[in-house]
Amino acid sequence: MKTTPLPTPDPEAPRAWIGAAFVLLASVALLSGLTLVLTWRLAAQTEALAELRERAAACKPRVTTSSEPLREIEPAPPPPSAALGSGAYVAAGVDVAPLMRLRLERVRHGAPAGTVRFGAADVLSPRAVHVLSLWAPWCTACKEVLPDLRQLFAERGDSWGDAVRFLPIQVLDPTAPEDAIRTWGPLMPSSAIQLADRSLADSFVAALRDDSRRLYQGTLPVTLALDCNRRVRWARIGVPSPAELKELEAWLDTFRDELHDGDPRCRQVWCGNGRCENGEVGRCEDDCGTPAEAATPSERPVTGPTEVAVASPSDVAAPLTAAGKPPAARPPPCPSSCSRCDAEGRCLTLWQRTETPVAPPDPRCGDGRCDPDETTETCCRDCACEPGLQCRRGEGERDVCVPAKIWPH
């Protein structure tokens, strides 16, 4: 019987199996290490997320330093507004929020002049309602309405107190505001601050001219009444009649009562109402301002008095003689070009003055000769003004004939 020999084992086969086993073990070890690393990172991220959620739940909104307690009220959208034209009243009010971010020139009694944001709390106090008067030194009609407003505030000042405030705003004129107030201040109601917009684009009236408001229609003066939410609730373009002034007085009483009696409209929380409320710091510049306002004030020195006079021009007494008695002679007559003079015959209001800013001056003006084509209207430095008027020049403006100053520097 023939026997078949067994195959001879390959001496390299065990080595191959051992190598494959080592590769498999290394792969398993690598995958296990990666799994451990991913598990550790996932646990760390989960823990960090839980910590952030705890901190967010415990975080309280920043609060202001206002003396009034902050109310935990859900913010609401602004009240609706509608277009407002001349001599109209809109109960909901007209939104003038774009004005709040404008920077205007400011004059304050006993303090340097400078610039200030119109919506700043020291301009439009959240504890008051305001009467705004847009005027210009060249505006004849403005000098008719300002004494009427002064009389209104003189009659109601004791009952209104600080709850109703007057704010004059000089527009469309390059005259330095301290010069304008020094000259025309006696016509105005008393005010702690006076503003002027001398921007090249006339930003203040441009915002009022917008189709959504139509509060300026190319004519001065403009009288606006702002309620507790800084919304225009009464407006008059031109000189108000006595009946309209009584209407304004009644609405100011209404706005003051809304402010003091807790009317829901004066407690509604929204950005633009003028009250820096809970959660608005850093989010609502219109109400809370910016840190830059206090950090970098823009001010310049003012020479001479800038306060508003306490007596109206009609109350200016005639000078006394050496014996202490009024002079027997009557005051000089009012010049033909004036519609109103004070007790000493000084012109307060001009007849037939243009209600638009004057054109740039003629470069020949100032050579000392009144040329045939020059008049007092175009160059009063060369051609003398009429009696009762004097040639004056403001900052950057041309020379014009204006009434003599009511009080000296």
C-alpha cells in the first residue's frame, strides 16, 4: 500500500497571521482612543452649555440711575401717528423721532455754549411737556407770536410750574444763537435753554418738512406742542389767533394732566418716548443717549448775558429825569418801517421784511461808497439804515438793517 506524504507547512504563514492580528489590535485601540476623546469633549461642551444657561437665567437687565423706580412692563410698539398740517390736531400724535438724534447749538444762562442732542433729557425733560417755537431773527411774524406766547406763560406760569416748558429753536439763519437771544430774548417766554440749528442742510426743518409730518411748509413761525411721549399733538404754522392760543392753552393743560395723572399713554414703554426705561440702556439712543455725550461735551465760551429778560418789551419803562420823574416829552414816534416799538421808540418788528434768508453779500459791499445799485437791503455798511434801525452782522451772514438791541451787551 502506497502512502501519500503530507504537505510541508509554510514557515511564513504564522508570521502573516500574527502581523494581521497586531494591525487589527492597533486599529481597535485607535478607534477606542478617538471615542474616548470625543466623549470627553462632548461632556465638556454639555457642561459649558448648562453653565451658560444658568448664568443667563440669573442675569438681570441693566438699570439706569433714574430716581424713579423702573417698571417691569413688556415693551410695546410706538403709538400710531398720522400726517399733520397747518392748524390741525391729531390725538395719536405725530412722530418726530428723527429730530431726537440731531445735534443743535445750545445757549444756557450761566454756562458755556456748545452742542447738544435734541433728545437729551436736559433739553426735553421726561417730567414735562413742551412748547417749541421755531423762529429766526429775520422773521417778522415770529416777533408777533413770541410776545403772545410770553404773555401766555406769564399768566399760567404759577399753575404750570416746571410741568410745561418753553423751548425756542432758531432755524434757517446763521446768526450766532447767543447774539440772537441777546437781541430778541425779551420777546420770548422765560426758558432755561435756547437752541439753534445752523447746519448747512437745515436738518431740523428738513425733518419737519418730511411728507410723514409736514410740520414745516416753508413759512415761519412754527409752534408745536409735545406731549409726555415727545409726540406733536398740536401745531400751528404762522401766527396763532387769540382763539388758537386759547386752544393751545387748553391742550397744554390736557397734556400736563396726562403726565401727572398716570394716563396709560404716558406709561407705555417704547423707544422714543423720552424716558430711559428698563432694558433700554445701550439699545435706545433716543431715550438714554450714549456714553459719548457725557464723555466728550462740545462747548465754547459765551461773552455777555444770554438769559431771557423778565419783562416784555411793552413793559420797558421810560427813563427817569434827575428829579426822579418821567420826562414830559412823549417817546419818539415809531419809524415807518416798523409795526411795533418799545416805550423808547426802538423798533421791535419790521414791516414787509422778506421771510427768506438773504442772498450772499456783494463782494463790493464794505468799500465805504453807497453805489447806485446798492441799497440798505443789499449793503447797509455803505448805505445807512433808516432811523430806528442799525446795521448788524452775525456770524457768517451778510449785513442787514435790524432793530436796535433792546439791551446792551
